[in-house]
Amino acid sequence: MSAGSPSSSSLGDSLARQVGSKRTTPGRGHDPELTRQNILAVATKEFAEKGYSGARVDEIAARTNTSKRMIYYYFGDKEGLFVTVLEEAYRRIRQIEATLDLAHLEPEDAIRALVGFTFDYQNSNEDFIRLVMVENIHQGVHLARSRAIQDLNVSVIHTLRDIYDRGVSQDLFRKGIDEIDLHMTISALCFFNVSNRATFSQIFKRDMTAPEMLAKRRETVIETVIRYLKK
């Protein structure tokens, strides 16, 4: 997803106009999957902007032209809706990661491509960052309810393990690095650029969203990870 892609809010509004139904259960001529995706798009924005506690199912229902009962029909309750929003957020990033075809790149090039993608994706999807921050405020209690979250994220660990092992076997990367720790390092560097850019911009009087600042920071993050890996 690029910076020019439709936001979750605009996507939700567009889908809402297509759905245009207030039934409490799917009926004849009704597209259940369209309704479900519509609700998720609007709920993503609601939870990202207001957090779990501040988000209101009634507001989501109003913005999707559905009803609270229909939302509960699809997702069970508010927590079920939030868990599904989180799962979909992780599913999107992992699905795009899977298209990078990193196995055919040399190890260093593969790491550069993966880190660059992670930086670009997170920078263009602030709602994803906010959702993760919200769940961390709640100590991960909602993700603990998810049956899918581990399976959704195991792919990136397998990818990193493969790239790293190839780099070690070619005597490019130093030994002893754990792939989960590597994933955390990459995530932390890319995540912080979005989660803290408002405060950094205010404190240091630099526009952290300016193209030249983003390009410089992107390169810094990539080089930091590469130097951490190399012998």
C-alpha cells in the first residue's frame, strides 16, 4: 500500500454507500462479505483514532449504515470486532511481504528490501501503528483471544531465518543473532519513526514527515540493520 492509497476512512465510506443496509442478519440480495469488510474498514479508523475504550460500536454502525445487532452478528461483541481488526491489520502487511520474492535476492539485498518495505508500509499506514499501540496499552489482552495471530506472523520469522542463514553460510553475517530479536529490531526502528514523529517534530522543530527527512531516516534504518548483521 502506498501513501497515495485510499485511507481506511475513505474506504469505509465508499463501502458503506455500496452496502446501504440496516438488516440485522444477511438477507436476499445482501453481500455478507462486502458488509463485513465495510464494518472492518470503518472500525479500523474508529479504534485507531479513539482507542479500544473510546471507540463506540454505535458510531461504527452509524457510519456503515448497518446496525449494532448486525455488527454483533458478524463479530460477536466489541472485543471480537477489535480482535478481527487487529488480525486484518497484521494479515495485510504479511500478505504484501509475501510478494517481495526475497528468496531470490542475495542476503544483504533481501534484508535491504525487507527493511525498506517495512519502513514504507508503516509510514503509509499510521492506523496500523496506532492499533498496535492501543493493544500494547491493554497489555495484549485482546490478541490473547486471537486464534490466528501467531500463524499470521510466523511467516516473517521464517523469511528472516532463511535470509539470515544464507548470509551466515556465505560468511556475510555474524553468527548468534536470533531471528525474533532481528525482527524486533527492524520493527522498532520503523515503528518509532511513525509513533513518535509528532513529538520529535515539536521538540526538535523538524518536520519528520517531510520527504527529505523520511528518505534520510529510511536509509539510516536500513544501514543500522545491515551493520548490526554484518561481520
